[in-house]
Amino acid sequence: MMLSGIRALGVGLVLVAAMAYVVQLDDSAASSTGRSPVAAAPVWSLISQRDTAGREYYVRRSAREVVPLGARTLTMPILEYHYVRTPPSLAVDYMGYRLSVSPQDFTSQMDYLEAHGYHPVDFNDVRAYFAAAHPLPSKPVVITLDDGYLDLYTTAFPILTAHGFKAVAYIVSSFVGQSRYVNRAQVLEMDHGGIQIASHTVDHADLAKSSLGSITYEVVESKRWLEALVGHPVLDFAYPSGKFSPTAISLLAMAGYDTAVTELFSYTHSRADRYVWTRVRVGGGESLSDFAAALGTSMPSKKITDSQLKICCAPSVEADS
């Protein structure tokens, strides 16, 4: 009887803390537009990550292609990675093998995206698109990496940087600093280097089977901890092992998250289903042709001229000049 009372008290304290945090989020995020926060996403940065200033790039190219504003549904692969490392033996560690893409394969896949005109974007860019603030570049793709293993920093991050690619890293907050995982300094460096930091709960809990109090703790505390580390809002979430429930979805919205990804498969995404966005899993062992086929068919794009780019992006250009 005493034990059940202690448990009930613990759940109550978690819920009280969560509600206080949610109220704080509502107060700090309120705006006259009522929209979710949208990070600035100038078109030139989406088109060419290597030419960060953009102006030299426009001299060489008079027009680029973008996904026009106005689509209610995006057709866009959200790629799901875990380890980027030499895969373990298939016979000894089947699961580890299926979660591991070798550095050579990962490099080849990034080379393929670059050579075939794909443009990696993050969820701030997608938010800006749905808010009608900026178009997306042609053939957009989101690269996500789950769990925050050390090879995220030592292997994947340098390869992504060499290609000038954005990506999203889903971090399990209590794993940060543990053996085989990234540490605080590495998370900060990636956050400053083009990797969008997102939440993957406190300790990789199964949210489909967790209690209300446990789910609240996992989604609220991981968000709070990551935001304290990086110094800005963390709006995106991945369900551990892709498992979720209606309760989890409701609590994510209450806690101030704007998107959540699953392990369900599809290429289509809308604002309405943003808490159950689907992904394309990239496991170990597939060929480059299999990877290419898994990208699906890109949505239509149209050319946009320099003058149109300058009109839509003038404030951000001046801020960088």
C-alpha cells in the first residue's frame, strides 16, 4: 500500500513539473501569428550549403529549381540511420549489422545524393515551407541519425560536412557522455555545424507501453535538458524503435514539440500528420542501387531566377553581409 502511494506521488510530481514546463513554453513561444517557431531558412542556403554567402554562386548560375510554395503534402524521403561504422558480423550480431552502414557506404550514398541533385534539408526548412516563408530546393531529402552514438560525431558528421549537407540527430539525453555515445561538447559542435539536434527521450523508453507519468518525463525532461545544452528550442522528436501511442502524441504536442518521426514507411508528409511522419530506413548491407531506388520519386519543382531569390531572401542576405 505504501509503495503504491509513493509511486502515485512520484507520477504526480512528474506531471506537475511537466505542466509547469509546458506553461513556460506557452508563455515564451507565444507570438502574434500563432504559428510554430520557424527558423530563418534562406533559399540560397538550401540550394548550396557550400556557398554559405551565396552571392558567388548566383554569378555562376542564373536560375535554380525549387519546390513551389503551396503544396499541402510533401513527397520527400526522410532517411533513417543509426550507426555509421564497420558493421559487426552478421552471424554474431544480426541486429547490430542491420543497424550499421559502413563509412564507405555512407560516403557513397552522400556522393549519390550530391551527384543526382538531391538537397538535404532539416525540419526548420520544412517548417518554413509549410508556413509559406520559403520554398524548398528541388529534390529535398532529410537525413536523420538516431540515438547519438559516438560515430555520429567521429564518422557521419565529417562526411556530412565534407558534402555541405544538413542532417537531424535524435539524441537520447541520458546517454550523452556515456561510453560509445557523443558528449556535451560534441553535441554543441554539431549543433553549430549544421546538424539539427532533436530529442529521442531520456533513456530510449518504449512510449507505446509506458505510463502517463513515464511518457511525460521522457518527452519533457529530454527536451528541457537538450534546450539547456544548445541554448535554443528543440522542436523535433523521434519515437524510440518507432513505437508510439495516442497518449504519447498528445503529450508531445503539449510539451511544445512540432514534429515526430516513426519507423513506418512512406514518402508523403503534411502538417496535419506531423507527429507521425514516416521514414525510409537505411540499414546495413544494401547496394547503392537499392539505396537509389529507396529514395522514391521526387515532387515537381520549377526554376527560380536570381531576382526572385533576392526578393524572397533580401533580409537574410543583408544579415549575413
